[in-house]
Amino acid sequence: MHEAARARRRQASMAPHKPRVLLLHGLWMHAPAMRWFATRLGSHGFGVRALGYYSVLEDTDRAVSRVADALHDAPGSHVVAHSLGGLMALEAARRLTTQDIGRVVCLGSPLAGSRAAGGVAERIPAGRRMLGQHLPLLLAGAGTLPAGLEVGMIAGCKPRGLGGVVARFDCEHDGTVALSETRIDGLADHIVLPASHSGLIFSDAAVAQSVAFLQAGRFRHGDDGRGAGIA
């Protein structure tokens, strides 16, 4: 019995490890918001962890440090991050080596800065308090991408959400983030899906495109996977 157990442990230790993915949620959300996405990524053979942070109350530096620590403790992990989470991931990547982090997929992250955040802060009573300590990061965006990091952007184009009202968009948007805000220099790839901002984390197409980018560093253009899934 003991010998059989040891043999099973040896076999398990020699088995290839699943590629790891760290999931990060967006503003006004918590880690369970990414559970649907995590389950579907897991079905594609990834080992998935959803990391939570306080998207309003937590100091940005502290939250970014926890993301960086999680990646450092699991070297080579990929990241899939929604909205504000994408900005957090890129800030964390600046504190790491290229060996610490794999590829990054952003889901509707305002890499060029968020007009909706600016609109909430300026036009809604207590808007700045609602956005919390991460408001400066939302307004500034990512600036530039960390050197050597492969980053792909999945943007939505269904204009469902109050963000579009306060931002007063005059261009395509997903209800919260304008398409132009998802584009900055240095992206490895960019694709637009028929989903709203919150719908991106419940989109089968977004899962399929995330898998494609994590595996190959490119999205499947011409195959947007417009199948089932809430968008």
C-alpha cells in the first residue's frame, strides 16, 4: 500500500503542471465576480486563481503589491483582468521580472484613461468617494506598457451602462469604456467583441479569445466566437 502511494506521488510530481492564470476583477466587484470566467478557463486546462482586492477602500500601492506578490509566488502565471484589474496587473508587472509573469489579457481596461471615471468624479455628488483611492489610476490609465510584456486587449462594443451617460461618449463604447480608451502603443493584439463592459466577464467569446492569446500570443481574428454567453 505504501509503495503504491509513493508511486502515485512520484507520478503526480512528474505530471506536467497546468498553466496558471491569475484573474483580477474590476471596480465595485469582488473575486467571486470572476467565478464564471474562472470555471470556463479551467475547462481549457488552466489552473485558475481569482485574487480579490478592495476596489474602493484599498490603497492602490497596497493592492498592486498584493497582485505582484501573488505573481512572484507563482512564476510564469498569466493574467486575465477586467477593467480596473487590468491597470492593477500592469502596475504590478512593473515591479516584476519577465520571468515572474506570462501573458496578460485585459478585458475592457481603460489603458488610455477613463472618461467615465472623470464624469462620475465631476458630475455625481460624492462621485470621488464612490470611485475611491484608485481614481488617479483610472484617470491616468497605464501610460506605457512594461517592456517585454505581451498584453492583449479584448474590448466590447455594446453600449450598455450608465458610464456612457456620465462620460458623454461621442464614439464607440461598451457602456463604460470607449474603444479608443482600450488602445495604447505596444499592445501585442487587440480585438473587439459584441459585449458590454460587464458582459465581457460572462462572454464565451471572451473566454475563447483569452485562451487563444494565452496559448499563442494572438487572438483569433475572423473568429469572434459569437456564441452563447451573457453580453
